[in-house]
Amino acid sequence: MPRSNDLSHSSQQPLSHDAFWQFSYTHYFKADVEAACLALQTFHNGSVNLALLMIWLDAQAIDLSSTQREQLAQSLKPTEGLLERYRHMRRSLKPQLDSDGYEQLKDFELQMERQQQHDLIAALNQMSLRHVAEHISGANLARYCHRLGAVALIDKLMAQ
């Protein structure tokens, strides 16, 4: 059993949404990750931002409880429906737009994604986080993908 160290709000360094954004941007463009993220979103109704957060936390040896993972998923509720409708609108407008217009829509969607990541980090910083001494590679991501029935995507999401 991994040893852990619980960190309370007052003693833990707040996690940075900028650091998470930079990690996500770099990780997303690794081989197969983008396709796996889109498959998670399209076929399993998963959140790309939540999956990326799980990968980022796994890399930092932070283990979330099922309650914490559910709280993070709930923190996305205000924006998830809006983002989904926006993606649908962007795709339906693509044939009518020139490349500049379409890129503007994609840029706005990226801003919405960044806001979602900000919301996730804000929720995460309200939690007592548990660092595990013995790193279990991909534990948070595996639990998230298992819940969605997307176990086959884990290795690709982790860029392995």
C-alpha cells in the first residue's frame, strides 16, 4: 500500500492553472493523445480537461478520492453544456466560414476550455490533497477512464 501525506488547505501550495494549462497544451500534442482525447469526448462523453487533469495529478503523485473526482466533475457542469453546444455550432458553421472565421471560432472555444481548466484548479485548490509516496502511474486517469468505459484509451491518453 502506498504511503501518503495528507495536505490541508493551509499547508499546501495552491496548484496553478497556468502550470496546468501549459502541461495540457504540451501533452495534448504528443503522439495519439489528441485522437484519444477526441474519442474520450465523442464516444464516452468524457471531459478532455478532466482527463488531462487526472494525468497531470498522476505525474505529481497526487491521489484523488472518488468523492474528489466527482466534485471536480461537478465543477464542470456550469460550462460543459455550453461548451458542447458551442462545439456543435462551430462544426455546423464550418462549411459556411472562411479559414479565418473558423479559426476565430476555434480560438474562442480554446478560451472556454481554458476557463474550464481554471474552474477545475479552483475546485482542486479547495480540497485537501493526498500525495502518495510511491507513485502509481496513471491511477487517477485509470479510475476516470474505467468509470466512463474508456479503459482502452488509457495508454494513448498517457502518451505511452
